[in-house]
Amino acid sequence: MSENIERIKCLIIGSGPAGYTAAIYASRADLKPVMYTGMQMGGQLTTTTEVDNFPGYPKGTDGTAMMEDLKSQAERFGTEVRFGLVTEVDFSKEVGGVHKVTVDGSTLIEAESVIISTGATAKYLGLESEQRLIGGGVSACATCDGFFYKGQDVVVIGAGDTAAEEATYLSNICNKVTMLVRKDYMRASKAMQHRVEKTANIEVKYNTELDEVLGDNVVEGVRAVNNQTGEKEVIDVTGLFVAIGHKPNTDIFKNVLEMDETGYLITKGKSTKTNLPGVFAAGDVQDKEYRQAVTAAGTGCMAALDAERYLGALI
Ligand code: NDP
């Protein structure tokens, strides 16, 4: 542990739209926020393609560029953005108590208020062959890894907006994209479904699940199974993209903060207050319902206002 423990008014954990929006508001309120970005600086949007639905971008924007803009905006008002991972928390249960947070296993920070915006992480199916081949052809991020499959055939698992978006993105790079959808319909929005349907080199196989990923060190194909007929087929592909949803990044808050059965932090009423005073949660980490960049940004704003009011009431 470092000997000089840093004491700050407001700590923001996580650097997605929720974290940066909280930072903009907190720094403008003179809370002198310090943000620890986590390992994926900018959060999930840095792994998405175009963002067409964030208000204020009539022509759409690129997720990474948008996060860079948000970072610059937060820094302009004095937010200190630091690269680091919060590894342990010791939150006070008292109103006005100091929250102790360890970063990268060694740096200790004491914060009068904490805003948690750690987001969520992509889920995998959990098959042994899938896990073994992560990095060898199995990926959960088309924008990150799609380039490696230029002109090749790939499979996408899932039927939500992420899967539809990944399939559309990959269709521009790859020769053919096969989507495996476990039900007889897709959950994705109608607009995304239409995009998939209109794309000639995407084939959607309904009622179909992944049975196994084939290959020893790299993906050489997948075996799919029709869950109605039991019929199996091998699809020759070199890449497998898993797009089946996300898990909230709340492991370090287990037995500390109240969360639901799937690990999402619980906030009180229409506020961002957690069950502990001075600890607030914003963005996907507390929202399994809407999970949009704009709603995350909205709750980031709310968290900064809640933190400001909390600290103001202590004076
Ligand atoms: P979702 O939870 O919406 O969808 C997950 C998909 O994965 C579902 O179709 C589900 O199937 C499927 N799935 C889950 N487990 C398995 C499994 N074991 N085997 C096969 N399939 C499985 O997650 P998304 O990441 O797609 O989207 C999350 C949120 O983000 C949504 O609200 C979405 O609208 C939003 N989003 C918006 C975007 C945009 O507007 N540009 C882009 C991406 C996401 P089933 O339907 O059978 O349950």
C-alpha cells in the first residue's frame, strides 16, 4: 500500500458514457472528480461500430470517437482521468463516512463520494471448445476482431441488436456470415432485423444452437444443432462471434452493495443511490432494461447531481 493516502471528494469508477457524463457534471460542480477508467477505457461503445441513435449526431458517429469527445469534455472542466482498475472496495456505512478504494491492488484512495459506472461485459456460452478457442477465432467483438476474417466465412451467435449489428458489420468484411438464432424469431429491433434481411451475404438459421466449435488451436468450423429436429450440421468457418448479451461488472461489490439476482446494482426509486450513503450507481451496471448510451449518460448526470447534493448536505 502507498504511504500517502489520497483523499478526494468524488471518485468515478468506469469510463463509459455514464462515467464521463457524471465526470462532466461533477467537475462543473467543483467536486474535483477523479476517474479510474478500468481496463477498457471508454467502455463498451469503443467496441461498437456506428452509433446512430445518440441525439446530436444527425449523421451518426463512431463509438470510439464519441468516447474521446466525452473524455475531452470531462477533462476540460477538470476531471482527472486515470488508467487503472479498482480491485477492492471498503465502503463506509455511515452518512459522511469515507469510502476506501484500492486501485490496481496497491494504490489506496479515500473518497467522500463514489459513483460506480463499471458497465457490463459480453457473455460467452461457456462451451469448453468456445472457451479454449477465445483468441483463436472465437471473439465477442466484431469491431475489434472482424478485420482478421476479411474475405472469410464466420458465424454469429445471438438474435438481439448486438448480434444483428455484429453480423451487419462483418458482412462488409467477410465473404459470408451465418447467424445462429435459437428461437424461431429474432429479438433485435425491427430496424436491425431489416438490415440483416436486406444483406445478401447474411444467412439466418432459426431454431439453431451451437453444439461445438471445431478445431484444436484455431477455429476450423462449428457444429450447429437444430433444436426442433436434433439434426446436426458442420458449418465451415474460421471465426465465431458470440453476441448473446452482457454481465454487469459488479464482482468487487458482492456482499457490499445490494444487487439483484443477476448482479445488477439496485438503486433507490428514481435516484442513483445505492444502499450505502455516498455511493451512487449509473449506467449499465444498474440498468438491465434500457442499456443505451443515452440512458447511461442520463443516469451519469443524475449520479453527479445526487453526489453533489449528498456532499452539500454534509456541510
Ligand atoms: P440481448 O439481451 O438483447 O440479446 C441477447 C441475445 O442472445 C438474445 O437474442 C438471446 O436469445 C441470445 N442468447 C442468449 N443466451 C444464448 C445462448 N445461450 N444461446 C444462444 N443465444 C443466446 O443483448 P444485446 O447485447 O443484443 O443487447 C443488449 C441491449 O443493448 C438491448 O437493449 C439492445 O437493444 C441494446 N443495443 C442497442 C444497439 C443499438 O441501438 N445500436 C446495439 C446493440 C445493443 P433469445 O432471444 O432466445 O433470448
